[in-house]
Amino acid sequence: MPDIQSQTNTPVNRGQVRFAFSATIISMVAGALLGVLITLRLAGPIEASGDLPRWTILLSEAFIPLPLLWLLRRRGLPLLRTLRLRAVSPVVLRDALIIALGVTVLIDELDRLVALLLPLPSNVQQGMNFLQFNTPFEALLIIAGAAVVAPIAEEMVFRGFFQGQLEQGLNDATRAVLYSAGLFMILHFNPWWAIQIYTLGMILGYLVWRTGSVWPAVILHGVNNLAAIMFANGNDESFAWYTLGGHVSPLWLLVAALMTYAGFRSLAANADQDKQQPGEISHA
């Protein structure tokens, strides 16, 4: 992958950086809190097991970007451009999908390695039950919430708005990617997954910087979350073709590494040409 460009000789816009941090944190916290409150209101009495209806994932994630959208409207900023919702070509989306399939496998193995040093507590493991489903309708709700709505909402906030504002305010794309990955990690409130989330966040940030659009990152984020849903609903036997001794099979790691390399190599050749095309959705 080519180095991320930096312009360290240009002064930092501290006001823009402060706005980026404050608006992102407010949006994530207020949006999530609003989603939880409305979810609890609609869900009614919670079962003794603590399980919430499976539609709560979709609803709570959908509320995350709403405070940010309100703040941007108040400032008169163009939403689609500020959130980096630029349309990209099918070729770039193809490259993003190849990268997503490879990176998801590599992140899975990283997760398994980290778990050897930082085993997941049983209560945190039980928290993954919210990704489990018993009916096709529950599966549809969970996939829609975790693999579609969550990637779109979180990528708009973290990589579209936050990282974009930092790239301009800091005049340093490298720091912008690292800071966005760091805040992405912190606001997931899970120290046992910190390394995995930060690593994923850096790759997501690079994709958005390289393409000028959040959509390649949405694909990677969605594929990664879809894999988490699959693992939450499977068992050791159902993934015997994929694992070996509790880790990802070396064969699949090799395939994943080759796919990741090929995807990034192709993206490097296609991204700049794609940026020259009229890809803005509009000037909303």
C-alpha cells in the first residue's frame, strides 16, 4: 500500500479538530442513548435472561448518526460531501469486497491470537448472544442491523465525518486515520477487542482516504460483522473446514493474505482513476 500523504507544514485548524472530536462523541453517545431509550420503551418488560428483541440492533444503530446530521445541518455543511458519501465505480467496490473477504479472515485469526493473552470473560461472551437467531425473520433483523445499518451509520460518523474533518484540520492524513481508529476503538467500550478493533479501524480509514468515499469501508465493515454473526450461530463442527486446532487453517490464511494483497494492489491502480470521475451524489 502506498504511504498516506501528510502536509505537516500547514498550520493545524484547532477549531475544526475540536469540532470533529466533540461532534463525533456527542453523536455516538447521544444517538446510542436515544436508541436504547426508545428500544426499551418499545420492547416493554425485559425477560429474566436480559435478552432484547432482535430488532433492537437495527433501531439502536439507526439512531447513531442522527445527532451528527442535526449538527451538520445547523452549521450549513453539505451532508453528502461532509460524510464522504461519494459514489464509487463497480471496479472499486469489487476491490473493496476482495479486500474485505481477505481482511476479515486475517482479523479473525488476530482475534484468536489475542484471546490467548486476553481471554474473553464469560459475561462478555454471553453478550454475543444478541447476534444469535432462532428464526429466519430474526436472522434478517440481525443481519440488517449489524451488517447493513451499523456499518453505514458508523462509517459515516467515524470515517466519513470524523476522519475527514481531521484530515483537513490536522493537514495530516496519517494522524487522521490513526486517531479515527483510536476513537473507534475507545467508543466500542471493549478492552478485550481493542487490538482487533484498532487494526480494523486503521484499514477502514485507509480505504476511505484512498478512495475518498465511505462505501468501500462499509463493505469491509459489513463483511466483518456478517462473519461475526455466522460465528455466533455456528459451532466447531460447522466450521471444521475453516479452522485447525482452534485457529484459522493455514490454507485459508494464505488465501486471505493473497486476496488482501491482490485487492489492495488493484485498488491502488483503480482508486485514483475513479476519483477523477464525477462521483458526487449531489451537493445536499
